[in-house]
Amino acid sequence: MSRISIAKLGPGLLFAGCAVGVSHLVQSTRAGADFGWGLIWALLLINLFKYPFFQYGPRYALSTGESLLDGYYRLGKGYLILYFILNIVMMFTVQAAVTVVTAGLAIQLFGSSNDIVLWCILLIVFCSIILVLGKYKFLDGLIKIIMIVLAVCSITAVVVTFVKGTASPDLTMTQIMPKGSEVLFLLAFMGWMPAHMDGSVWYSMWAIEKSKNQKVTYKESLFDFNVGYLASVILAICFLALGAMVMFGSGEIFSSQGAEFAGQLINLYTSTMGRIFFGLIAVAAFATMLSTTITCLDASPRVMTRSVELMVPQSALVKRKNSDKKLYGIWMILLAVGTSIIFLSFLSEMGTLVRLATVLSFISAPIYATLNLAVVTSKHMPKERRPSPTLKLISILGIVFLLGFTGYFVSTLF
């Protein structure tokens, strides 16, 4: 790939920054700590079967100049309404889940207060101000550097752990199919791996914005996506490996409390790389989760704004000048307030809320997958840009996989 293509990396790295959040820092490390290498099959399969549906975001956007939301609307207004309802149900718990992890890391890094509710609300206010002032572009550039630091630290920690001989990657370990209550964790693990499927819609909007500011070819956009997706997969394996090699079989289990969990997470690195790296690792992990928090706080209002514009294009609200900015502001305020209410009212249930959000993401994934496949194979998609037979086959197998595990989960309830 040419130097020009590498220079135009953007939404792909933004996707990686968004993906490396709860799914990686929390769920992947917990999977390794609780099951060793026994769930590596789930990590690899879910990333394989979700790949086409995320890739359809930039594929459709660069081929039509529209977001996936426009594609849903072209399929039928009812499909867009379905998306709108799903997003209303999910966005508050998703925002709360990523923010509480960020707050836990903030406590470890700054230590000025152990009040996680206070930190959560402060973070929501801070992120809102960043977005309102339009300074996220600068922060996004900084986060990309921090993401590279986190990636280097993660790979180094895994290598050092292996070289020291304190723990070895037992890849011959029998793969595990969780049963009973453990199925809930399996779905939570796969629900946000590498990200929740709604991220495909976000990506399509990022790709359009990128093309407005800088000329990007179709091939460059897909290359950008593949780089970001591969990076998120490699980091997921690293986090699972750290959990498996350092904590599995040690008798230590991850805490369900945000601040304590953050401390244990940082200790995974410092126990192998040395306490001298505490500051670097804490900053990298916090910055990564802060990026995820801001991205979610920005993306949900954007997609809800576009959804409203498509569903009620003749409304007086949409006709007014700068109505999209006003709608975006309203949705961001609603999201910030709603998330803060969750912190104030349900903090003791945050562990349950995080699991609920990730499980709901998995259960809703077949819906997004089916819609995305329908959009990129519709008459509105240029024939030469439609998925290849191989990609379509993986897509169909992916939908079957997602539906199969959803059915398996439902069967365990009875």
C-alpha cells in the first residue's frame, strides 16, 4: 500500500480506539483470568464473523456517499424505526458502561478521590465540553498516539511474561463451552468483541466525514478499515493472554468494583514490566478509555440526529437553519443527563448493567448484521462494489452463528 494510503489512515484507527474499551480491557482480560486460553475460539470466531458487517460500513459509505442509516431508510422506513428503538434502549447503558471503567482508571491515575460517581459525572461533563467546543479533533490525534503506546505496552507485557517463564501460553488447553450461568459471560464477551455492531453505523458516518475533509479512494478506505480492525483483534488477544498467563489459576479474581478492577488491570502490566511503567500504562489505559467515552458520547447523538432527519424530513425542526446542530445538542444533553441518572441511582448494579448492555448487544447483533447485508446487496449499491461470493458466504455463516448462540442462550434460561 502506498505512502498516500498510510497517510490517510483515519476512521480505522478511530474504530480501533473505540473498540479497545470494555470489550478488551474488561471482558478479554476477564476471559483469560477465568478461563485461561479456553475461550480463544470465541474471540477468533466472533471477530471473523463480525468482520463483514463492520466492513460494510465504509464499503457502503464510499460507494454511495450515504451512511448505513440512509441505507436502512432506503430498505424501508420501518427498518430505520427499528434501529432508532434499539439505539434508544442501548445508548444509555453503553455510555454508562464505558464511563464507569474510565472513572475507575481515573481514580488509579489521579487518586484525589475514590468517589466513582463523582468521577463518572465529572467525566461526562468534561467530555461534553470537549465536544461542544469542537476540540475533539485535537484530542483524537493525541489518542491515536496513546493507542500506539498501549499497543506497544500490551505486546511487550505478553512477550516479557513469556520470556521470564513465569507463565507460558498453554495453547493446547482444551477449549471451553461455558454452561449454565457462564453462558451469560460468553455472550457478554462476544457482544462487544471487537465492538458492538452499532459501530458499523458509526463507521459509515466517520468515513463520509473523512471523505469531505480529504480525498480518500475506495481502496484506501478499506485498507484503513482493515488496519484498524486487525489492530483491535491483536490487542484483544494480548489482553486475553495477559489474563490467562498472569491471573488464571492464581486464585485471584477480578473485582466487580470499577476502581479495584482498574488497579488489577494495571497490575497485569506492572507485575511483568515493573512498577516504573505504572504511570505510562495508567495514562495509556485511561486515555484509551477516555477516547471510547468521548466517541460514544459523540456518536450516539449523531446517529440519533440523522435518524430523526430521515424519519421526519418535513418537520419544522428539520427545516430550520442549523437544525442538525441543535438536534445533536439536544441528544447529547439527553444522553449525558440520562447516563448521570444511572450513576446516581444504580451504581451498586453497574456490574449487572455492564453485562446487560453487552448481552443485549450480542442479541441485537443478528438484526444489524442482516440489515447491513441487505443494504450492501440492494439495488442502491453499485454492482461492482457489492460483496464477493466469499464475503457473502462469511456473512451468512456469521448471521447463523449469531442466531445460533442467541438461541443457545435462550435455551439455557429454561
